[in-house]
Amino acid sequence: MQRGPTGVYTELMAYKLVTLGGDGTGPEVMREGLRVLHAVSGALDLSWDVDDIPCGGQYYLEHGDRDWPEGAEARCDAADLILLGAVGWPSPTGAGPVLMKDGKMAGFSPVIGNRTRLNLYANVRPVKLYEGVQHRIHGANKLVWQPGMVDMVMIRENTEGLYTPAGGKLAPGGRTDVAIDTRVITRRASEQVIRHAFELCRRRNKGAPRDGKLRVTQLVKDNVLHGCQLFSQVFYEVGEEYPEIEKDSAIIDAFTQWLINQPEYYDVVVTTNMFGDIVTDLASVLQGGMGMAVGANIGHKHGMFEPIHGSAPKHAGKDKVNPIAMILAVKEGLEWLGGQKNDERLGRSARAIEAAVIELLKLGAPLTYDLVGEAKAAKASEDGQWLSEAALRHLGAQAQA
Ligand code: GGG
């Protein structure tokens, strides 16, 4: 036991951290995330037992039959916190991503495999526009949406829907003629994620930027799809337990226009797996692009945190891809683990990291090409270095306050 900086006696136990850098730019952004993590941890005597697991399409091409090593599942199951970079690599044949023998993308195991095996049922994606961030439109950076008007959380069901591995291909005579993906929607998974959305709305207690109303919006296609009818039924059943929260329903296709022209109407949004995958990439445009967007995969016992962007093979090895999404994923992970372990050092670290990001975005440099254009672009590592020093400074400021 040691008396920590907070004055509380803490056990000097290292948290178990699994890192899954993955393919392409995944390990590069992971390096910057870990740089920031270690900077804040050093100041608070937080220690990490880091287990780095190689994975993805490149791993599969080198090793033959698996997209991560034998035993990787158990190592993830034992982790307190999992950080994921990005997976997916182009097939050497030039046709799409590297696929495994069973037809799944090489990189499926660490991403979708972990989500389903660990029941990480809620994929929580904050969509917040920070001050100073401009939008990349027509090849130039300009302010389109206003900070303060974009501040919602989107929650995507993460274990079933169109991602359920139930389906296949029919190839009479060797040529694929039919491909089937089965969309499975269950009451259990719908209920877990919808409840998570209402609880988060209540805990956030912010309301929508337009009117301050606590509001949960479900995105469905319940005029056509059976699964969406079940999801919607569960939405209103669970919603009855939250009388103070407005229940709002939008048809997914119509929602895509409203997301762009009135983002201020939304507080918490909940939807099924594939719809959520697509609309959160669109929503990232509001917050400055994919380089700013985080996905927190949360279950009852486990959490895996990632930038929502992919591995961007064409940018790999250039130290150029925005590490802020990964750094904010570290922040989300620390905040979540702090709640799980009741360790307030983790929450302090998370707040210091976010304060550093806010400071950098207002300052405007050093930032990567996606936020400021090629002419003014800094390297990803300069960005990460600046943020690790600033996060440390913000920790010091917290201690004095
Ligand atoms: N950083 C996330 C990542 O690499 N995603 C790759 C991918 O294929 N994800 C599928 C999904 O998010 O559903």
C-alpha cells in the first residue's frame, strides 16, 4: 500500500491493458495514445501491465490461418481495459480486404469477435464538435456547424443485427450466385442497449443543444423491417421507466438529412448495429472527420476503446494520420475503468487528456492535415508529443485547484 497523490492509500497494482494495434495506421495512432497514457500515468503512480497482441489482415497474411495468435481470446478476457487501433488490409489479389477461409475479414476476431464474445453490447460514440475545429468541405477547411450545437451521443447495438455471422454464399459450379446475410434482432440485445441509452441520457443530464430537453431518439426502419418493429416495441417498453426523458423515433433514411441540417435536436441516439455503423461515420463529419471520432465498446464487465476510423493503408508509415480519435479513446477508456474500479486517478487522467485536446484545438497547431490542410500539417507524433505534455500540465493544474 502507498499513500497516493490524492491522499488516499492505494494498492500498487498494475492494471492489465491489452493493446490491439492492428493494421496500417492502427499501430501508429496506438503509439500516440500510449504516449499520452504513460505521460499521465507516471504523474499519478498508475501502472499498466501492457500485453500487446498483434492482429489483423497483415498478421493473417504472415501467419496463414488466424488473424491473431492462439490464446489471444483468453488474454483479452483477462484484461481490465482493451485498446484497439484499426484492422483491415487490402488483399494482395487486389479485390477488397484480406478475407479468411471462412469469408470473414481478417481482423474480425479482435473487433467483432471481442464485441460478441465479451458481450460489449453498447458501442457508444460521442459526437461533439470542439471549439476551433473546422470542417473539411470541397477540399478546404471552414466552419459549417457551430460548436455547442453538435453535442450528442450515438449508441449502436454491437453484438447482432446484420453483423451476426449467420448467412453464407451459394456457389453451384464454383461461381458465387447468391449471398445471404441474416439480420438477427433479439429482445435481449435490444433491451440491453436501449436501457444503456436511457441510463446515459439520465446520467449525462445535458439535454439536446436546441432546447435542453433530455431526449432519446431511436433510429429504425419499422415501416418495413420486422427487426426494427421489435426494437421499437422494446424502446417504448423500456422508455416507460424513464418518464423524464422524451422518447423520439426517426426513420433511419430521413434521419440522415436531419443529422446534417439540425444536429442540435439530438441528445442521445440509439440504433441497431449496421445503421449505427453507417450513421456514425456520417456524424463524424459534424465533429471534424473520422480523425476525431471515438467508439467505446462497453459491456457489463469489459470495455474496448477505439478510434472509429479504419487502418487507412495508403497513409501507413507516414506519421500523418490524426491520433486525436485514439487519444480520446484512451480518455474514454480511463473514464470507464475509473468507474469500474472506483479509482479516481483514472477519472483525473481522463479529464486532463480532454482538457489538453480542447486546448490544442483552440490553439490550432500542431494539428494533422485533416484538420488544417497539407500546407500547415504537423506529424502525428508532434501532435501526440504536444498532447502528452499538455495533459501532464493539466494534471498539475487540477492538483493546484
Ligand atoms: N478502428 C476500428 C476498425 O478498425 N474498424 C474496422 C472494422 O471493420 N470495423 C467494423 C465495425 O466497426 O463494425
